[in-house]
Amino acid sequence: MQDTKPHLEPREPEVTSPALPGKSERRRRWPWVLGVGVVALLAVLFLTRSAHRQKSQAAAAKAKSAARMVPVAGSAARTGDLPVYLTGLGSVAAINTVTVRTRVDGQLIKVAFREGQLVRQGDLLAQIDPRPFEVQLIQAEGQQAKDEAALKNARIDLERYRILVQQDSIPRQQLDTQAATVNQLEGTLKTDRGQIESAKLNLVYSRITAPISGKVGLKLVDPGNIVHSTDPNGIVVITQVQPIAVLFTIPADHLPQVLQQMRAGRTLAVEAFDRDMKNRLAQGSLLAVDNQIDPGTGTVRLKAVFDNEDNALYSNQFVNARLLVDTLRGAVLISTAAIQRGPQATYVYVVKKDGTVDMRNVDVQLTEGDDTAIRKGVAAAETVVVDGVDKLQPGMKVALASATPRGSAGPGGSPGPRGSRKPKS
């Protein structure tokens, strides 16, 4: 039998190139790509939020830390010189005060000064009518001329009598009488000369001049009045104001310190301040110390002299006097405002390098105004707290507002308070 199956010829195998993915395959990949993008976006959002949260937490922590820091003001300790003053209450006293009175009686015809004027010694103050004294002078000169003529005649007669006595023409008694007459007339002539000088002196006294240099007060007599040498009030009062003195007191316990300086030959400076101890009025030097202590008050009086060229001091003016008795050299100085006093010790708050404060006990040597000298407890260049100490505790963090060192103190520095103390032994 014949095979009826078609005869299939063998084919060569076809070489096919790799086909590109089709649409179905791309569709299967999109969900994966989208998922990866969402995951990446979520990661970015998470990281961003985490960073923002960390920044917020850091800022909050910083703000919280700053809120816990106490704001204070500080001042740096330094090494310098501190003057030692003794302060006392006193009053200004004129070295010389003169009530000007007339020395002759008469009518006041002229007042040559202005009230409150500064006058020099010898300046004309007032004029009394000189005519009565001029008349007296003329009368005295006339009497002198008359007596001189009589004396001349008596001397001539005396010479005649001497010749006659030698010739035994007259008795010796007549010669002696004439000699006595000559002597009498010579005495009268001296009296006449005295009357002339008195009249001239009265003319000088009719011109009332300033006996001292100083400031005149208010006039006490007006022109036209009759003035007398016995008038109790006088014409005007002159007060010497250049120089002028200040009398003040200090405790007797400080007297040895003053006397020690005076025995050493040192001139002690004295400053006069106003009632509030804010303005310095004048600067002078110590003149003398009283010779006794007041037993009632336990004080001793001192006298200082001031040039007073600007007339800042007036007689009887109330002042505060500061006497410079010593100077502490090379002391550690801090602001007085930093000193705190507790029941057991005196202490300050010192700002350390890490921004915390340390409470230290200090040994105060001297307080003068805004400066305090410290024996121990604080070193130079360390910063002490001067404001804001009420809220501080040891070890607390502080925000330092100012740590500017103050200027060095000296004898001419700012005035101290009335309670300035001497150095503690």
C-alpha cells in the first residue's frame, strides 16, 4: 500500500532575534516602579521631618537652657591705688572779719563801694565831710606860728639877760625866770605841733579805707547820716574770702593717724564738698589741729585753708570736708556693689570661665566710695557680680551683661560716701 501521508520535508531551524518586551510586560513593571517611588518619597519625607524635629528639639533645649540662665551685670577686679579719707562735718570760717567803723564824728557824704564788692586793702570805702578838720588844722597851724614868734622873742631876751648878768646889771633870778619862759614856750610849741598832727590825722580818718582785702557786705549807713566812732553797727562788714578756712571735726580715734603724717612733715590735702557729697567745691590743705578733744562728742577740730580763687566758699557755709591721710598701693579693687554681707561672713559672687558663679568669702580692707580693697578672696582680672545677685545660687549659670573694668581710684577720684571707713587692721 502506498503511504498516503503527506511527505514533510525537513526544514531548517529558523534563527529568531530576541523580541522586545511587549505591552503586557511593561504593564507588569509599572506597579513596581511606582512602589519604589512612593517608598523613596516617604523616606525623604521621614528624613526631612526627623531633621526638622531634631532642630526644633535643639532650639527648645537651647531656649530652655537660656531661660534657666540668670542675667547679671559684672565688673572685673583690678589692681590699683585706693586713697584713705577721713570725712567730717564742718563750716566755712573767714580768716579775718572786720566791722568798719568811723574813727571821727561827722557827716557821711559819700559811699564808695558796691555791696558785695571785692575790695583791696587801702581802697576808699566812704568819705566823711573833711571841712571841720581842715578848719582845725588851720587853727592849729596859726597857734603854732604865734607860739613860734613868742619863743623866738623869749630866746632873744634870754641872751640879753645873760650879758646883763655877766655885767652884774640884773639879778641872777631874772635870768633863770627868762630861761624857764623859753622852756615853757618850747613845750607849748610841741603841743601846737601835736595839734597840727591831730588835725591832719582827722583829715586822714575822714577818708574811711578798707583795713583788709575781702568782700564787703551790705551797707549799714547811707550818705547824709551823721556817724560817730561809738556807733555799734559801723558802716560795713568786710570778710576775707581769699584765702578762707574750713573748720571740721573727725573722731578722736583717728587723731594719731593725722598727727603721724603731720610730724613726718607731709602736707595733707583737704577737699570741701557740698551738703550731699556730690560736688567738690574747693581743694586746700590742712593748717592746724586743735589742742584739745571735745569730751562731749569725742571729736577733735581741724582747720584747713583754701585759696578760694573762684569764691566757691562763703563764710558760715556748711560743707563736708575730706582729709586724705594715706593711700593703699597695689591693692585688689572691686566694685562696692559686689560686696554682700551675710550673718556670718562677707562674700561676693565670682563668675567662672564656664559661665557659672562661685560664692567666695572675702576679707574687706577698705571701702571708699564705689571701690573696695580686698585682702583675700578675689584675684585681679576675675569678674564679680555687681547686679542681679538676689537670684543667684552657687554653681548657677549666668548670662553676663557687662564685665567692664572700672578706672583706677586715686586721691582726686570720685567722692566717697559719708561712711567711708579707715583700713581694717
